[in-house]
Amino acid sequence: MKNPLKNFGIRAQLMAAVLASFLLSLTIIICLATLFSRVLRQTGNSFQTNADLNSFLTDIENTESAMESYMRYRTFESIDKYYHYEAAAESKAERFRSRPSEIELEQKEYVIGMLSKSFFDLSNKAIAARRANNSYDSDLYYYKTMDCYSFLHDEIVNLNMLFFNLNASSYTQSKAKAQKIISRSIFAIIIIFVCSALLIYINIVGITRPLSDISNVALKVAGRDFDVPLFKSREKNEIGNICRAFDSMIISIREYIGTIWEKALKENELREKEIEMRALYTDAHLKALQDQIQPHFLFNTLNTGAQLAMIEGADKTCYFLEQVADFLRYNIQHPGSDASIGEELGMLDNYIYIMKTRFGERYQFIKDIDETTLGVRIPNTILQPLVENCIKHGLKDITENGKITITVRRESGSIVIEISDNGKGFDQEAKEKILNQAAAGSEGVLISDKGHVSSGLINVISRLQIYFKDNKVFEIADNSEGGTTFRIKIKAEENV
């Protein structure tokens, strides 16, 4: 039989065996004590319902007595006692059921509850009539109260007797359980001592096992022979510690030289990567500066054209050029950064105006925006490419009644942005290719059976997945009445 305490130290194993025996005994004793205490508590609480009903009956009787005293003598002391006992009784009456039941006990509780409410109501009316010197109503409600009190008193007594019989049976069962627990406790204590003795015996046998031939291995190591088999001991006592110490020493000597060379190679590799990264950063910075020259030149040119149009009185042309300039300015001011939903919608308004100027009434743009979401941050230039995709591909063959809907709302702890059209929709193959290519982080252009899909959509999906660290942040759905819906679902707690 294996010693379950073999991983302890030799001196600690004996203490562990004794402690384990003690804990086992203590655990079983606590369990038995808990069971016995529970039985005693059940026995003690057997007649609690009778005590509660007696207390309620006493309050009802005191209420009736105080009411009767006031009806006869009309004293301040009697009315004060009435309200005191009436409040106590009404508070206790709340424990009774408020709905009828097919169970006899529960039905009687329901009847008592209803009678209690009638008693309180009638007695209050009798008191109020007496205080108002209304003799007719006072006598009428007084007699009704006494009739209700008589019924209520009888029902409480009957229910008390039913509970008494039920509690007496419960008391007898609890007493029988207590006797069984006592007899079983004696048997459990005997089992505890037997298990404790067996545990100590197993531990002693494990400690007295023959030792392995560590001395031979020690002699070989002393002779500088490191080509020896490892012990690979899993025991965590003193002998296991010695075996692992020998294994660690041999492995350390074997790997020492190799570790030094490996560290040197890694340091050289890191230096080369650092130099490469600096060169790439410098090239990227120069390219970014060069790429900004043309947009700034175009932006300034558009502003100049808008000023000329204003001077010449071409207000519509001036406003159009200003919208185009604002659209370009947004892209210059937010290179590779994020923006709020409000800023994105502002830029989208500029783009929509440009498209309306270009296509006239060919397309209808509908917006439904939740104002509480405008401060949420998202990657910049996300919404405009989606609307552009709807115009270029979804509504490509539609010459009238084209509709694009932009919706931003809160839904089940998330913020949902939807851009949909009533165009020809996506074929399933192109949709899957777009989502797979975006998830892979690749760029390029996809060609489907139904037409050309630009890389702008893939770029949007990739940036959303990287920004929110969620591959399910974007989906493409088919509309039931035709067309496509681009849906962006953002967890609200990440952005509020």
C-alpha cells in the first residue's frame, strides 16, 4: 500500500499523520454535532406556530376589549389601547396567505387573513362612528364587528388545534431522529479511531522503506563523470530533495555553455531588429509627411475656389466646395486615429450632401440617431466607406427610389450602428470572402460573381476588429425586403 504522505518530510510525515487523524475525527464530530443541533432546533421550533397564533389571538382579544371599552366609556386610555393592539395585530396578520388554497391549513390561514381584514375595517368604522356621535352607525358596525370577531376567534382556535396536532407529530419524528443520531454517533466514533490507526500505520511503513543507492551516483559525480542517469524522483521528502539536487547540478553543468551561446545569439538578433525597426519608422514618418502634401494642397485649393464662388455670388457652388473641403479636412485632422460617433456623423453629413449634389433625388438618406451615443469613440472614417459601398455596389443599378438608412441605438447593453440599403445585396460567397480576408488581416480587392468589391470594406472591418479586439464586432446581413445591412455592435461598457 502506497504511503499518501510520501511527499512530506520524514519528520513532518508523523505530524501530518497525527494531524490528519485529528482533523478527520474533528470533522466527523462537527458533522454529527451539526446534525444533532439541527434536530434539537427542529424539536424546539415544533410548537412555534402555536405560539405565534396564541400571540395573534391575544392581540385580537385585546383589540376587541379596547374597542368595546371605548364604545362604552369613550375614554382616551381605551382609544389609545385600541390603536396600539390593532396595529400589533394587523402587523401579525400580514403573515397569513392572501390567496385561497386547496390545502386545509393554507385555506384556513387565508380565511383568517380575510376575517382579520374585515375585523380591522369594521372596528375602525365603529370607532369612527362613535367618535362622531353617530349612534346608528356606531351600533351597526359594533355588532358587525362582534360577529366578525366571533368567527375570527373560532377560526384561530381551530387552526391552532390543527397546528398543534401537526407539531406534535413533527416533535415525535424529531425525537426519533435524535435517538438514531446518538446511536450512529457511537458507531462513527469507532470508525474514526480505526481509520486513524490505519493512516498512522501506512505512514510508518512508507518512512521505513529501503533507501536507494544514492552513494554510487555520488561517487561517479565526484570522479567528474556527469554521464549518469537522472533520478527523476517525484517524492518531496529529504531523500527526494537529494535526488533532485543531483539532477539539477548535472543538468546545469550540461546546459551552462549552451545557455551562454544562446543568450549571445538572442542579444545580437534583438540589436538587428531594433536597427531594422528604426529604419522602418524613419521611412514611414517621411512617407506620412509626403502623403500629407497633396491633401493639404487640394484642401487649400478647394477653399480658394469656395472664396471665388462666394465673390462671384455662386452660393450653391460655394456651399458645395465648403462641404468637400470640410470632408477633406476631417480626413487630414484624423489620420489613423479614432473619433466620436458625433464627429463621424458630421463628416458623413458632408459626404451625403456631396452625393445628393451629384446624384440629385436618386437616393434617399434616412437617419435615426440616439443622441446619448454621440460621445462614444470609434475608429475614424468608418461610416463613410460603408455608405459609399451601398451607393457604388448595392444601389449601382438603381436609378430611382434608392434608400440608405443610418441608425445608431442602444440595445441590450451594446451600441448598434446599422447602415442598410434596398439594393441588390451580397452574394454569400463574396460575403464570406470579405469577412475571412478581414479576419486574416490581409488587404486587396475581391472579385465576386456579381461584381467588384473594393478593399475599403475589408479595411473598415479589420480596423474595427483591431480597435475593439473583437472579431464579432462587424457583420453583414441580408434584408428581408432586399438589400444589405452593415451592422457594428459595440459593448456599451467599453465606451461609456
